[in-house]
Amino acid sequence: MSILQSSQLDQGEGRFGLEASSARVRPSAVKRAAAHDGVLTGLYVIVFAIVAFLALVPLAALVIGSLRDTSPGMPGQWTLANWINLASPGVVETLLTTLEVAGLSTLFAMVMGTALALVIHRTDFRWPSTMTGLLGLSFYFPSFILAMAWIVIGSPGGVINDLLRLLNIESVSVDIYSAAGIVFVMVLHQVPFVYLTIRGPIMGMDPSYEEAARTAGASPWRMLRSVTLPMLSYALASSALLCLVLTLEQFGIPVLIGVPGHVTVLATQIYLLCRFPPTAYGLAAAIGLTLAAITGIAILLQRRLARGGRSVVTTGKAGKITPIPLGVWRWPVNLICGFYIAVSLVLPGLILLYTSLIKFFTANPFDAAFTFRNYIYIWNSEETQRAIFNTVIVSGGGALVGVVLGIACSYFTVRLRPTGYRVLDALVMLPFGVPGIVLGLGLLWAYAYLPLPLYGTLTLIVLAYVTRFLPYATETSGARFVQLDRSLEEAAWTAGASRLSGVWRILMPLSLPSLQSSYFLLFMAFFREISATILIFTASTSVLSVSIWSSFEQANWGLASALSILAMILMVAMMSLLLWAMPGARRR
């Protein structure tokens, strides 16, 4: 069955609750479109093969690696010992610690993020746009840089303890190297994500139910408990599951804060087993598959909830509602919002800037010896310049590859729906539930055996990033394709255009804002990614995030801080440039 015929049969399904109108296409238009159907069939096969290769090869390599007793690429024996060792006390304890840290982080982040969203969009809060912008900026703040900043602030030799010693307060001390420290920094990092995912459902709720509750005399708290939160239940559950996935797969925060404090989570254990002798790549692969299974189950539950949540009463846009007056709570709310922005964005940035400008660390700036040596080193370092160049190439070029592949996947799974389109959709989403460190390990195993000269190249890093973040592009472009009436393409076919010409001349221009959003999201995700890179980079393929990591690992706090400041400046500059050049990206 051709793609054209298959898509016509599937159109009756009404995916996403929309009815297709292609049954009204004139026979002559169908014949002209069918003349180019062979090209589309070939393109579909190519796209399907690429996505299947990207999604399945790393996971298959992990399965094989988990059954080997040696390192990638080395001769060895088949064994089940790695899977048996999952029941060892050390691994079980690490699993429980992982679930505890992720669960607590998700709980606190959900409470804080939801509270912020409700306050900003359901009360007379005076600066909703400013607060949303600052939270969005915090969302793009790399997690490992945030962890680094709070290590400088809260470690035994950090700012807080140094200030306490200067004030002769010896009875109180702070140590961020603990499970509580990991949870604290994770919560700071995840609150913007929760806010941004809950903000849309809150703004899209039908306000008439809340207005009716007010008219009936319900207090704001009663209305929140009885009306608002029940209406948000699906969105809250979906956001919580996504937040849980992000905290389960988090690598930068637990490895920087947890390792010195002997607090190990699964992602950290995978890194330690692969990085430090005696290495145990097979056990790391088994742990990686276990972690991927946990996050995969959470992703499946989230997608099911998201589908079920479509039946919740919403207007699709923000209705008119009388804001709840904050009254005497105005200043406490303002202080809480300001405090969060201070500890999650402003204070870490200032501390990193201060640390990058001093020779030796001291909390008292009057005793500090200021210097620009770290920035001079960066300016003169070929290694750093190469890392910056690699970062721009991987982020800019890789995001373009991701958008093109995402458009193709979305067109086949949303518009044409040929035979096997559901499998393609599942393959696209499969790596989304795989933590970055696990994906990197899978690629390490895969390209140790495959006859492809990819190890030690930027291409491998681009493949890792595209595989990991492809759903960003497919979800964004697919959502736009669903909104566009098929009659627009049919008109082009009637006028004699081929299917591909109709896509290029009709669908792409109308989808440009969403495509720009896809590129923006992928660029920023690629720019700040470290977990998928940490096991597959080489000296010639190091990116800026790895350079920061390496400097911090060598206890060179000043250089690591200077590189972090440089990374944030570049990130903000690139964000501004992309938002200026791509107006459609501003909608995200």
C-alpha cells in the first residue's frame, strides 16, 4: 500500500480529535499527488531507518554490554553476573537513595512551582511578565553550573561558613555535600520547569467555575481546594511525572554535590563505574537499563495522563476572571518571589563572577586579591577556544539537524500517517525516557563494535543530542501541523503542485513560528547538555560544559567560575540573537 493510499485510509481516525477533509480531494489532484508518492515512500523509509537506528542501537548495545564481563571493544565472556549484582546491598541502597532524592525534589518543586503559577496568574500580582521572564531565564540556567555556584556558597570552606567564622559564630555550620543539599539545588532548578508546565493549563482554564464558587461565597482557599486544584489534577499529575523523570536522570547536581558527601544516586554510580578504576562497564550498563526502565514507565504514565487530561474543561485560552486581591499578603508574596529569584539566579551568578575574579577564595571581598588571570587564560587557551567553537557548531548545526528530522517525523506521524506511523512515533519518544548518562554509555558500547568511525568526532555528540532531544522538535512541529486544515494542501494539489511542493510552499511557511520554537528549544538544550557528553567526549571534541566540568573536577574553582560566566554570557547572547532573528521562538 502506498503512502498516499495508507494516509487516506488512516484519515478517518481523526487523530487528536480532528476530522480530516481529504475525502473531498478531486481525483485529478490525487493522481498528480500520487505521481510523487514514490519519492515520499522512499523518504519515509529513510526517516524510519534513521530514527530506528538512533533509538534502538544504543539500547541494544546496552543490553549486550550488560551481558559482558569486559569493557567496550575488548574481548570477554558472556555473563549474567552484572544483572545478579543489581541485588547487591550497594546497588539497592543507591536505588533507594535515588528514589528518595527524586521524590522529595519533585514534591517540593511541585508545591513551589504550582504556588508561583497560581499567585502570578490568579491574583493581582503586579509583575507577572517580569516574573515569568526571570523564571524562564532560570529554566535555562545549566544545572551543573547552579550546583557549582551553591558549592562555592554552601560547602564547608564556602561563603556561608566563611562569613560565620568572620562573625565568630562557631556553633553553626552549613554543609551542602549531603542528600539535603542535592534536594535543595534540584528544587531550585526544577521550580521553573513546574511553573512553565502548569502556567498554560492555569491560563487556559474556564474561569466561570471559579467565578461561580466565589458567587456562592467560597473563600479563596476553599475555591482553590474545591475548584482550581481538581480542574488542574491531570496537568499537575503530568507535570509531576515529568519532573520526577528529570530528577531521576539528573546528573550534574548529584555528582558535584553528592560524590564529596558520599551520597550516590544511580546516574552518579554509572559515571563512577565507567570513569574510575576498577571500571565495571557491564554493571554500569545493567544499572543504566534499570534507570531507563524506571524513567520510561514514568514517561508512559505521563503520556497517558496527558491524553486523559484533554477532557478536562478548559476554554483553550485565558478567560476573563477577577484577580484575587493579595491584600496584606502582597509584600510577603513579593519577598518570597524575590527571594527565589535571588537564590536561584542572582546570587549564583554574582558568586561565580566574584570567584572568577579572585586569586584565592575568601568570603571577605576586602581581603581578596582581585585578578583577571582566569579570563586572560581563557583568551589565550586554544583548548577553551576549541571548546567554544565545538559548542557553537554542535548547538547550531545539531539543532538544525534535529529540526529537519523532527519536521519529517511529524509530517509522517501527524499528516500522512502511513503504515507503521505509530511505530515511528514510539521510536521518536523512546530515547526521551533514557537518561543522558545512560544514552552516552549506550553510544560508547555501540560504536566500540560498529564499523563506523564516529568515536572521537563531533558527529557522535550531535547524534547523541539529536537522539535525546528529538521529541522537542516533533512535539512542537506536530502540534502546529494538527492545527492546520488539510484543505490548504489540497488546494495546492488541485492547482497542480506535488505533495512535496505543497509541504514546502504551504505547510512550512504557516508552520514557521513553531519551527523557530523547535530550533530555539533544541539549541538551548544542546548548549547546556553535559550528561550525554561526559562519557563520549575526547580532547578534540570537548564542549564548553565539559571544560567547566573538568576545571571544577581539578579543584580550579576560579577557572571553572570564569568559564561558567562565559557560558552564561554566550547563552544569554545566543538566546537574545535567536529571539530577535526568530520571532516565532518568542511564543515559547
